[in-house]
Amino acid sequence: MENFLNAISDGVIITVVGMLVVFAFLTIMVFAMNITSSIVAYLNKKFPPKVIETAPAKKKTQTGEEEMVAVAIASILNLQRTGR
């Protein structure tokens, strides 16, 4: 029985130490991320990214053939719905 209790106490100690190590690592990681975020924000103010302006996309106009295909598809779908 004593051996069992020693094993349980060792398991609890290892669990607590492991959880404390993970908690410490996560805390350090949060602080490191906050510091990195502050550094990046400062650098973005100091050296702003270049904005590249592009021409707006031209609208594609439909040709007569594309309109005819659209009408044909619409009429086929209408015929299928009505059952004729």
C-alpha cells in the first residue's frame, strides 16, 4: 500500500510540475507576442508599407452570342420546369 501511495504522490508532483512549466511557457509566449506586436506597430509607423495603386478592372460586355446562349439556357430550364 505504501508503494501505491508513493506512486500516486510522485504522479501528482509530476503533473503539477508539468502544468506549472506549461503555464510559465504560455505566459512567456504571451509577453513575447505582445512585445513583438509593439515592435511591429512601431516599425510600421516608422516605415509605412508602400501602397500600389491599380487600375480598376474593366467590365466585360456581353456579345450577342453570349446573350443568345443565356437565352437558350433560360428557355431550356423553363421548359424543364413546366414539363413540356
